[in-house]
Amino acid sequence: MKIGIFGLGSQSGRAFFADYLSRGYDVWGYARNSENGNRVLDAIHKLGGIYLERPTNKNKEESKFIPLSKDSCVTNDLSYFVQNVDVVIIALPSIYQEESVQAMCDAGIWRRRIPVILSPSRSIASPYLWKILGDRYPIVCFSTCPYSCKAPKPEVSLIKRRKRTWISSLEGDFNPNHIKMLKELFPQASLSKIPALTSLNNIGAIFHCATYLLNYDEINRRKEAGEVFSFYMDGIAARPEVGEVLEAIDQVRLNIAHALGIQVFGLKENGREDVWRKLTNGLRALEDEIDVLRKIRKLFLEYLNNCVFSAQHWLDITYGVERIEGESLSSAIGRTPTYQKNSVPQLRYLTEDIPTGLVPFEALAKMLDIECGIVTEMIEKYNQIIGYDIRDFGRNLKIFKKEYLIGYMKGE
């Protein structure tokens, strides 16, 4: 099996490349013929491999140099790349997915119908990509990137943390060999056939967009002054009014899921806190029973991965920040150890998460007659900054009929 990484020049691209190379797989990396892409290719070619750095971790994994295997390759020849790999992981921001797929389509990938993995897809990606690749082409949508990672040098990948589990949706037609391959490569991923589960569990659209917009002036002021702005602590935990806006946007997302018939945790009208409490309390009571906990946790996650849950519930299941009924999102963020470390505002929180998150959320809400004024307000706020309507360049869903989109989201 040859694993293809489209976007070797990105941080996550090098994380995928180094991680699977370290596991003994043949891995092919593609980077564009650009200054950054060529710098990465030249560095890996020169060394004959890549450095995988790891911080101190429970698994006692050490940093090491990983040589290229005999049948691994890094290249900027896209035709050569797509003709030799068995699966492609697109490790680029979601705003580049259409042009990436178009380039691979021009290079002939559509003839081979090998699975394309979007890491992550954000919201409602496949219908746009099927317009390029052909209807029902096999696409895997990840709800998140499997790694928390950095790329401090062209020849280095620093994997800070591997995520224990994430939701992924199989969208299109997959044969048994595809499924077997995906289960081997991503045993942590929950494979669903319901696209709504990845599209609506796009938590970045909740945390990132409004936080950046409502702190926009202060973020820029501190940047110019050379001062630190801790995105989650300064932007949300210290500003309850920002947290309230995020919660309002979150309710739009949850109402969309509810209208589609998806099970929801945290909906204002019916939070299902009693069910959540029983599930999580049962897990926590078994923390010392490792074998039992592992089996029950798997069942628990299988159930949860068929649900859409609020930002607060997401913090509980993702970072272990125990849910306190009635607690504000700002308070829950403030209790999250991962966010207590300084987190730098990233421009992609606007340039990526608005066109592939808030824009399709707004379109879906209007299609389903769900109040979404707060989402519209944030989009308009961004439009004022950039001077044009981002909807014209985002996933506004205008080219799709309501019946088609509802059927797609439900996996019908």
C-alpha cells in the first residue's frame, strides 16, 4: 500500500508523512512547485528522510530520524504522484480542497477512483468535489486533523499529540478493499455514512470565527505592540460576552442537526443532560478498570459519534473538562488545561472557518427555516473587514437543491 500525502509543505502534511513512514508504510509526499514546497522537498531529498520530534509522552516515544523506505517518494510531479498511490490524504486548509482536487483530476485521478481523504473537510465539502471528480467518487471527511503538530524546519515534523478518536464520514461509493484499508490506517476513526456528523461537528466554526472578530482590534493592537494575546483565555474566558455569542452560534448548529433528525446533546430546549451524566459518570467510575473501561469507552464513543454535541459537551469528551450543567462556555474554556497555555490567533480562523463553516451553517439554517441572525451578523462583520461578500467565495450551497442537500446530509 502506498499512502499519498497531498500538501507535504504543510504542518499536518509532514505529520502524516513522518508518522506513517515511522510505522513502516510506503509514503509518497507531493508538494507544489513553489518556494516552500521546493524547500521541503529539497530538505527531505538531501537527508533521505525526515525527523519526527516528540515531546515527553506517556507512550515513551522518542524523537528520531526516519529514513525514506525503498518505495517511498517525495515529488512535485503530480501525474507521477496520482498514478502510484493507493489513497490520497489532502493535508491542506479546506479552502484549497476544490483547487487541489481539480489539479489531481487533471492529472487523471478520476480514472483510478482511489479514496481521497479531507483532513479536515469542514462543512459540506463532498458535493462541491463531486462536481469535479464525478458523482459518488469515494471521499472520506475527517471532522478534525488527527494531530496537534508543528513543522519547525522543512525537514522536521513535531507531533505534539495524536488525537485518540475523531469522527469521519464515508461519502460516495467505497469497495470492501477501501474499507479494509481505511480501518487499517485509521483505527481511531469512527467511520460513519452520515455526512451531517462531520459537517455539523465542525467545532472550529464555533470557537474561531466570532472570537477573532469580536477581539479583532485588540488582537491587532497587541500584535503591533509585540504583546501576547492568548486566543482562548483572553478572547473567550476573560470575556463572557464573547462566550455568549459563541453559544448562540452553537445553538444554530445544534438546531440544524435536530431538524435533520440527528441526535443532539446541549440543545437549549432539550439538553439531554441526564443521558450525558449517566454516560460520563459511568466512564469515570471505571477509570481503574482498564480493560472494562476500554470496551465500554468504545461503545460509548460509537454512540456519541452518531450525535452532534454542544461546545461544552465537546470539551468534556475531547479534553476531559467535566460538564457542569448550566455553566457558561467562557467558564468551561477557562477550565480547559489545553487552552490555558498561550494560543496564538491564526488568520485562518477567519479565512478558512468562515467560508467553510459559518457560510454553509447560515445557508443550511435559512433552508430549514431556523433563526440564524447571529451567524449572519458575524459574516457581515467579516465582510466589512475584507470589503466584499465572503459568501460569494464560500460554500453558500446555492448550486444545490434543498432536497439533494437534506438527502446528502442524512446519508440517503
